Amino acid sequence: MLFLAEFHWAWLAAAGVVGLLMGWVGVVHRSGGLSRRGLQWAAAVLLLAAASAFARIVPGRFGYWLDLGLLMFAAYIIGCAIGAWLRELVVADHRSAS
Amino acid sequence: MRTLLRVVRKWWPGLIPLAILWGLAAWFSTVPFEANLAGRTALSLRETILDKTRIEAAGRDLTVGADAFSEDGRRSSIAIAEAVPGVRLVHDQTRIVDEAKPFTWAAERNVSRLTLSGNVPLPAVRARLLEASRGIAGGIEVADQMAFARGVPPRFEATALLLLEQLGRLRDGKVALSDTSVRLSGIARELGGREAIAAALRNLPEGYAVAENAVAAPPYIFQVNKDPVAATLTLGGYVPDNAAHVALIEAAKRKFLNEKIVDNLKASVGAPAGFVDAATAALGALSRLSTGSLTMSDRKVKLSGDALYDVAADEIRTGLPGELPKGWHAEAEVSTRPPASAVDGTVCEQLFTELLGHGHIRFVSGQADIDNDSRGLMDRLVEIALRCPTSNLEIVGHTDSDGDEATNMRLSERRAQAVLDYMLRAGLPADRLHAVGYGQTQPVASNDTAEGKAQNRRIEFRVR
């Protein structure tokens, strides 16, 4: 996995940037977002994919693409978290100032 | 927690550009990633001893195929592939090379190629055998038809290298191993090569034995070429020793008066019995040809060329086998040179004088028998006589002053008559020839010295 991340660092960085932007925007976005059921489905799919990757049951190139997808998703989530955190900091400063 | 979930729920729209990125990454990275993985695996396996290594990558999974030389080698090569960073799974398609029973190996050389075949235990051994083969090939192509196999007997490499060294001593032939049994066949490159091989085989590594040594000695070659244009007589090949060398060169000087002798002879053991006698007889036959070559190969004598006239050609063809020692065979391919143009008597006499200026007709000491060494000269005299068919010839015999005068007179007459008889046998008409002897009465040099006496013992031709 480490080598995979090293080899695809540019793509992971891009996924991270997308996540950063999404996290930044998500804090102040007014829409309701994903429904509870939708979130559950997403978690289930994610778990299934991760389990398949760890069990190495998806063969050849599909297995590689799955690993790559999970890595990029992880980078995206981390980016989202950082983006959201930074935006929260900015918003909190703004509130305290006003 | 509720706040966190509220925020996370809003992150899903980013999944759309993420999915696009994922697709692009998969599209652009898959092939380079696979090539990188296969390349690094091949690099890691470079130190392992494998044959026919094949590495295919599908995503992070590798298929490794190879011929290994032991179970340990096979396992360790898979372990090395599995340890390459980035590799997820390794599909093992390696196998162990087959065991050969018996373990055979052979090297064969002919004029154009040296071929290695049979079994070989390891790539390093194969490389060393090929290198040794190129060392002895002398520029000819080296073909490698060896296949890897297990079951090699101990000390195989040392034995194979020793046998390759022996193959270098063969002009063509084969060396072969079947387990620990050694076989050799072929013809040695040089005289003495067969003995050198036999001696080297005594140093075979322990456990190996010679099952068959059918290496033959090369033929004992003696070659002479007479080139009338360059006026050279070139002798090549072998003579048994220095004494024989000197004897043959002296014989050549006596028999060939006009030609410059080019001596390329080398001394070597292995001459067949009667070699010097056979070579001397064959040189005598060659001296009668205007152009020709002589090749002696072991006990076979081959003479080819052009005689000066038909009778001489017949005599050479029929006479040569009888002159050779017992057990020798002769093959004479002698034709007759087209007759030279006719000339008048004056030119004829000039030609006789010129030819006899190179050397005299030799006779057996105190007798009237023409020495065999002078047959070449006699044939040239006959050829000149045939060129002036309208002239009469007087053959004049002279002696030195040794012995009493009457005996010398008779000897000179008999010697002139012997020359006349030779010419009659050659086909010249008797009415054109007349023999006369003057004994010691007409010396051309002082009889006080051996050199002068030699000049006085002579036959002269006068054209009338």
C-alpha cells in the first residue's frame, strides 16, 4: 500500500485537494446532504470494498483499481476533514469578531 | 457526533469529481505501474539462478514462470518476488528442470561449426563451456544446443573443459560424455595430436573413464609442386627427420636442374615405412613432367601433370607403381603436353648446349647406365630432338683421364650408345641418330682437379 501511495502521489494529492474544497464548502452549505439511509448504504459499500481489498479476493487489474479507489477515497476524506476543520476555524473567528 | 454526521453528509457531491479522477488515474497509471512492478521484480530475481524467467503483471498481481535448478531455488525466487514493494499476489508458475538419466553432453566440430549439445547443469557452467568453445573454435561459428537438466555427475565441468581442450586438437571430430563415460572420435589436427590427446586423457577427473578413443592421426602429407612459369619447385608437408630432409632436398637438386627449390618442409614423426625411398622415386617421376604436382598422403602417391611426349607419359604411368616400396600405392594422372613448334638444326643445337649448360647427364659410376636422377634431363633432350625432325644428331661421349685410355674409349662409346637407346625408346628414328665416343682425348678442362674431371665426363649433341 505504501508503494502504491508513493507511485500515485499526484493522483492522491488531487483527490485530497478535491476533498479540501468539498470540506471547505460543506461547512456553510445549506442543503441537507445525504439522507440517513443513503449514509448507511454508503458505509456498507465502503466496508464491503475495504473488506474485499484486505481479503485480496478481487483479481488482477480490478483488484488494483479497487485499491487505488480506496486510497483516493481515503485521501478525499482526509482532505474533506481538513477543509471542514479549517472552515470551521474561519467561521468561528468571524462569529467571535462580530 | 450529530454535528460531525451533519457535515459528513454534505461531502457526497465531491465523490463525482473523485470518481472522474479515479477513472483517469486507472486509465493512465495501470500500464506504467505494471511495467514498473515487472521491471523491479526482474531486477530482484537477477541474482537468482533461473532459466526462461517470465514475469507478467496484472495490476498488483504477478505471474512468475521460470525453470529453477532446485526446490530451494524455486521457493526462494517466489519469496523474492512476493517481497517486491507493491506486489499483492504472486502466481507461481515455476518448475524444476527435468532430471537427465543418463546425463549426456557432447561437442562436435567440423569445417564450419562447433556445436555443443546435450545437458548442462547451470547457466554459469554453460557460459564457461561456451567461452572455452570460442577459445578453441578459431573463428568458426559456435552453436549452443545444450539444455538444462539436473542429475549432473560430480566434476562435470572440469571434465567437459578438458574434453573441449582435446577437441581443439582435432581437425574435425566429437567429444562426448554420458554420465562418467567419455568418448572421442575424429581426426587430429596435427601429427602427434592423437598422442597428446591420449596423454591428456590420463588426467581425467576422478570417477571418469574413457569408453572409446577413436581419434585417428592425420595423414602424413608430403607435397611438391613444379611451376615452370616461376621456375620453382615447392616442397611442403612433413619429413621424418633432418637426415631425410637433407636427402630429399639433395635428390631434388640432382633431379631438377632448372628450378629454384622452395623448401617448406617440416620435420614430424609418424612417417610411413619407406617414406624417403617413395618420395625420391616420386620426385624422379615429377622431374620428367613439364608441369605437375605430387601429393603423398600416408602410403598413397598421387602424381598429376603433363609429360613432354607420349612415351614418357606411358612410362611414368606404368613405371611409378613399381618404383615405390612395398605397400605403397600410386595414382598417376599424366597427360602429354602439346608438342613445341619445330625449329631448324642451328636452334636445336643451341637448345642442347643451353640445356646441358645447367647440368650433365649422370651415369652410374664406371658404367654406361643412365642415372635415374637424369631422367628429367633426358626427357628434355628428347623433346629438343623431336623439335628438329629433319636434322641428324651425333651423340658424343667423353670421359676424364682416370683409368686406361682404351677402357675410357669404350666407356664413352657405350655411354653415348645408352643415350641413343634412350632416344630410340622415346620414338626418335634410328637413322637420325649416331653415337660416337672419344674417351679422354677431347678434354674441356684440366684433369688435375675433381671439378675439371667432372666437366670432362660429358655427353655432347651435334646437329648435322
